[in-house]
Amino acid sequence: MRYIFLSIGWLSVGLGGAGIVLPLVPTTPFLLLACFCFSKGSPRFEQWLLKHQLFGPFISNWRVHRVIPIQAKCLAVLMLVVSAMGLVFTSIPWTGRLGIWSMLLVILLFIVTRRSRIPLE
């Protein structure tokens, strides 16, 4: 099982990295999945991801406080809107577009309803 978790973890890191430059590929969910898989397969890689200069703070904030920073929310909403608008110019049947728009709306609602700041204790 360890090798399966490691394989899925590294695949998720790769997909998350691709999501940085490709507009329709999400970054954060893949990195969260990678962190989960690394926690099961390799504590060393889990720590590497948690201490990563760019991704570490986002993953830690989500893991501990279930917080999505406002800058990340704004970027995610912008990318979702651009993706939704881009569907207008595709040859996908209207029923397919409606299904994709529905999924994007659910994702959008999930993102905007999460906290943006770590709660004061």
C-alpha cells in the first residue's frame, strides 16, 4: 500500500504543478491529495510538502483551520468564471455545458463559503 500512496502522491504533485500553468487543471485539490497520500506512504515527503515555501502555508491552513486565503479565493473564482465563459465557444452540446456549469457552480459555492482567515482563539 505504501508504494500505491507514494505513486498517487507524486502523480498528484505533478498534476498540481501542471495546474499552476494550465487554466482548467486545479492545483490545490491535487496538492491536498498528495499531502494525504504522503501522510500514508512517506512522512518525509509529507513534511517536504508541508514545509514547501509556496504550497506549505496553504496546505497547513487548510489542514488545521479549513481556511482558504482571500487571494486564493479571488484567483479561483476568476479562473472558474473564465473557464465557464470559455465553454460558450465550444462545440459541446448544451446539456454537457449545463452539466459542467453546474459542477463549476458547486465548486464556486464551496470555495466562497469557506473561511478566509484563521479564527482568533
